[in-house]
Amino acid sequence: MLGLLENKVAIVPIFDPDKSPGGIWIPEQAKERCDQGIVKYLGPDCSIVKPGDYVIFSGYTGQTVRVDDELLIFTHEDAIVAVIEGDDLNDTEVSGLYFKGKDGVYFTATVEYALDLIAKSMINAPWRYGMKSKQMVTHRKG
């Protein structure tokens, strides 16, 4: 567990994809700064957001840090400009997306489970081995 001070928030960032839906690679210079993510840790003075909230924040604020092989953005709670609300995003099923459990039975994915799986796969992706703390770099062959 990570203890934050005052009204600090640690957010798991959701970055723009590397490819467009048509399969075109998007260069780093053309991507926007990361401005959305899922709140993971809160400081004791936070009163607006809670862990698990899907938030939009200023892409020009905060500090990106790797903690225990997890990429987090640390910022002040007041840098968050919106909380995406739904009936319950963590329990919302993702239509058409199924996972196979260890018992071999398929189950419908929830937003929380899908985001967790995406975050873990990005952490373990070979192209991230050369990643710097504030800048993502792609793995180059040769």
C-alpha cells in the first residue's frame, strides 16, 4: 500500500493507443499528453474522488513515477477536472468481451477486470522495457 500526503492522488494512467483503428502507427509527437486514468491511492485530505474512479485531469500536471513495476501519475486532487460517472463502472459488463477462467468457463468481462488486465499486459509488454519515467519509448529492432 502506498501512503500519500495531503490531497495528493495516485492515478493509473490510460494512454492513447499506439495504432489507429485502421492499423496506422501513431508517432509519439502526434499523441496527446495522458489526461485520463483510474484513481488508485488517495491522501488523507482527499474528499472528491475515491479509489476506482475514472477521472480526467490536466495533461500538464502531476509527475509520472514507476512504483513496484506500476506506472502512476501523482497529482493534486484539484487537478482532476471530471469524474466519469455511471451506474457503477466497475460492475458494468463490456458487451461482447469474454474471458476464460482457470476452470475453463467463460465469463463476461467487467470494466474493472478489463482495465486491470490491460494495465498488467502493458506493464509486462516487451516494448516497455526501455521506458523512461516521463516518456514512453517504443522497442526498436536492430
